[in-house]
Amino acid sequence: MANLPPSNYDESEADPCRQIAEAVRDILASIGEDLDREGLIQTPKRVAQMYTELTAGYQVDLNALVNGAIFHVDYPEMVVVLDIDFSSLCEHHLLPFFGKVHVAYIPDGRVIGLSKIPRIVEMYARRLQMQERMTVEIADTLQHILEPQGVGIIVEAKHMCTMGRGVEKINARMVTRAMLGNFEDANIRNEFISHIGYKDEDSTQHHHDHQHEERFA
Ligand SMILES: [Zn+2]
């Protein structure tokens, strides 16, 4: 605590950004760093801003996000949105995990505006997360908003917390999925998976690292 700036602000008006910055100063001091050296002077502030951005999803209001972009359409075929990039923070290590989310649903009279799906993904990615939970939350949210015939979510991601532990794991991907409603049917699920464009064999080879390994089909 020795290197903290004079604490002359009112504790009652707690400013999360400032609190994070002070905590980062504590971490740097604990490492034995010189807080006054040029490269570190702005680091607590930068890290605080970064964490504020990376956890902004807690503040998002789902109704405001959707904002009426639900449309009544008689379209009984599968709607598929592939390769939605995301970056999140693993809640066990506060390190990034990042990759792609693939979304599919079969409407039951209602569809959602295309731009809203990546924003729903972001709402859940910008929190402290587990990939498994994020996958389920995205699926449950679409189920709740659209009440479709079914929803399928597949998330593939690399986790910095495993990548840092050995060169051989650098390409390991973790794949999670959530299949609701008629996506429990193997034919429908496989149609979705076929859009993603890799086969069962590929996926099992590439995500062998993680204890929560999932296989398609
Ligand atoms: Zn982790």
C-alpha cells in the first residue's frame, strides 16, 4: 500500500474503476515492481479501463438490447449464424478465452434481427465466464426471446490459461454446445454442424486437451 496515491476521495462514492486501479497497484507492488517507472505509471488506469470494458456485459439490459427487433415471419427452416467472434474472461484465472460462437434456431413464427445475435453473445462474453455457462446462457436467452422450435449453440475457444502451460497445448480448442428443443434430434443437430464445416474426426483431434471435451453428434 506504500505507493498508493493519497486517498482523499470519498469512500462512499465508490468508483469501481478507481478501486480496480488501486488493486492493480497493489498487485504490481506485490510483484516487487517499481510503480513509478515509465512503463507502469499508466498501467493501473489502463488495466482498470480494460476490466471495466471486459465486464460491461453485466450492465446490459436484454430488453433494451433486443429493442423490438423481433419479427413475425412464417419461416420454418433453420436460421444459422456462423463465426461470431468473441472474447471473454475465464473466471478461474481472469485470463482471456476467445474464439467463435455458432448459432442456429428453427423459428416458430418469430425471428430476431441478425445484428442482435452477436450483441447477445457479447452481453454474455463480457463477464467473468466459464465457456460452458456462456454457451448455455446464449441458448437459454434465444429460447426465452423467440420461443422457437429449437436452438443450437456451439462455441469453440482457446483459453490463455491452458495455452500458457506448455507449447504442445497451444492449439488446443475447447468445444461446448447447447442443444434445445428439436435440436436434440440428431438429424437437425447434424444439419447445423454440417454448416460449420468440419467433421467429427477433426473436432475431436483439435480439442483433446480440455477436461470438458465434448464430441459432436
Ligand atoms: Zn482459466
